Amino acid sequence: MKKAILLLAAVPLMSIAQPKEVKRNELEKIVHIESAKYVGYDVVARRYGNAKVEVIYKNVSDKAINGVKIVIDTRDIFDDRLTGTYFKDDKPLAPGESRTRLEKFGADQDKFKDKPVDKITAEAYPIQIITGDGQNLKDDSVNTL
């Protein structure tokens, strides 16, 4: 009986460096938030569980991006924070490419109840970016636990 020998070629995986701490304004020079707005909930069905924020972001650098983590904060007319969330996008984002994301909120849905859409503002900003060449840039001043 003949034995087959399987040879595996060593294929290097993309190496991601340990996170390099950077300030928020440095990340915003790579991924620019073009728009962040609260788009409400399903009023007819009275489903506050569908509260969403629309975020439009763009790679304004000359490098490809392999991943971005973006934080979203919502505030009322007194500028008090209602709630926040974050999302991760690990799809490649080419230089100059924009993307739109509708992000739902989780357990804090009741904070939006009975608040008109025009009384809630949203802010979004990147807190971590992994570039196409493996750089891992992170703003450690934001806790997303």
C-alpha cells in the first residue's frame, strides 16, 4: 500500500500589528464621518426596538482599509447622552470609497420613546482602523465594553 505525503506550502496570513495608540483626530484623517443622523423608529407599529442611526463614512486616505470600528453616541436637545453603541466593518474600503450603515440600538431602546426625531442628534467617530498594510491604529481613550 502506497502512502501519500501531503506537503503544505507556508502561506503567510496578513499580519496585523499590535494596536498603536493614536488620537481621535488622527483616525478622522483616515476615515471621515460624512453624516450621522438619528432616523427614528417605526411609529405606526410603535416599535422602539427599531431605533436606528444612519452613518455615512469615507476612506479619505490613500491606503486601503481592511477594517474600521466606529462609535455612535446619541444626545437629546440638552446635549445629555441618551445612549451609544458601536459597530465593526471588516469589509475592505478602498481609498475614496464611502459606505452607509444603518445601526440599530440594543437594550437602551426606551430612551428614544416619545422623543421626536428632530430632538435627537447623533455623533459618530472611528476608534480603530486596520489598514491594508496591517497597521492597527486605535484610540484607547474610548471604552466600548
